[in-house]
Amino acid sequence: MKRLLIAGTGLVFFCAGCVTQQPWTPTVDTFGSERNQYLARDTEQCRALAFQVSGSASNEAARGAVTGGLVGAAGGAALGAALGNAGRGAAIGAAAGGVGMGAARASQSEAAFKRAFNNCMRQRGHNVVG
């Protein structure tokens, strides 16, 4: 039981490390732009702002894993108790809930980062195409 829980938690933190917001940069069409000279500066400033808005994807994954693990453990324990083994049900529920919620929170953080980054670049007059 403990092995399953530890393996599930380890998987969440491993996957959280895979989600990174730093290397992604929106595609900007600079053709005919008067703001082209400010692109590098604006990109770095917008990256920092977007990171502040969205938080760290790995931190959000960890928070989601804890929350999902607690909810999953409670549900799993209840189902496990009905089937005769509350401990095993709690361990399976915690692992499943932790992985699912951790991945969802990381994905939401990544989407918020990209949205904030794109909006910032557009507000600074750049033609963001993707």
C-alpha cells in the first residue's frame, strides 16, 4: 500500500519537473513593426510578469497532488471500507487523485502563463501569431 502511494507521489513530482514555462516564447511577426527594436526587452519583461501571474507549474502540480491525494484517499478509503480493505482503497485513491489533480493544476498553470505572456506582448504593440 505504502509503495503504491510513494510511487504515485513520485510520479507526480517527476511529471511536475517536466512542465516548464521558461523556454516557451510566443511567435511574434516583426514585419513592418515599429516596435521590433524592443522585442528582446519586452519578451523578458513579459516572461517575468507572466510567471508572476501564473505561478510555477511545478509548484502548482505539487499543490494539486497534495489536494488530489487527500480527496482521493478519503474517497478510496470509503470505497475500500465497503469492499473490506479501507487502507488499500485509501492508498489507491490517494495515488490516483494525486496524479490526476497534479497534472490538471500544472496544465492550468501552463495555460495561464501562455495567456498572460501573449496578452503582455500584444499590449506592448507586438503582433503575436502563436
